[in-house]
Amino acid sequence: MARNIGNIVRSLPTPRVSVGFNRYNPSCGRWETRCEQVLVPGYWDVEHHPAVYGWVYDSCGHRHWGVTEPAHDHRVWVPARYETRSRRVWVRH
């Protein structure tokens, strides 16, 4: 029985396997860079503002170094805009 299975396996066609990135024959095409205008939608962004230090007067009129404006985050709307994006494409001859 082993002899029959061996004959069957040998009679099957061998699959073609392509390995690596060289799928295209270099003589049949070339790489081109294409630029496209793409609409990037608007979004909310968060800007961080660090604390501001300076001279502060207390209720008695004495001056000391301290925080004049505390750190805070501020939400900012970034409007939609068009960007030019490039990509490489394979062009066959």
C-alpha cells in the first residue's frame, strides 16, 4: 500500500510558490509616485497649557513667588482640510 501512495503523491502537480517581494518582472513595468488630494475631516484636539509662575501678592500685601495661572487643558477644533498625499504604485507596460 505504501508503494501506491508514493505513486499518487509523485503524480500530483508541484505547486508554484513565489517567495519574497519580487512578484513582478522588472522588465514588465516600473514604480510611479502618484499624488492625490485627500480630504482630512475635522476633529477635536486637546492643547495642554502648563502652569505660569510669577510674583503673587497675598491679602497682607506681601509678595511671594507662586502660580499665577494653573495648568489646564483646552479643547480646540481643527477644521477639515485637503492634504496632498503620495503613494507608489506598480505600473505594468
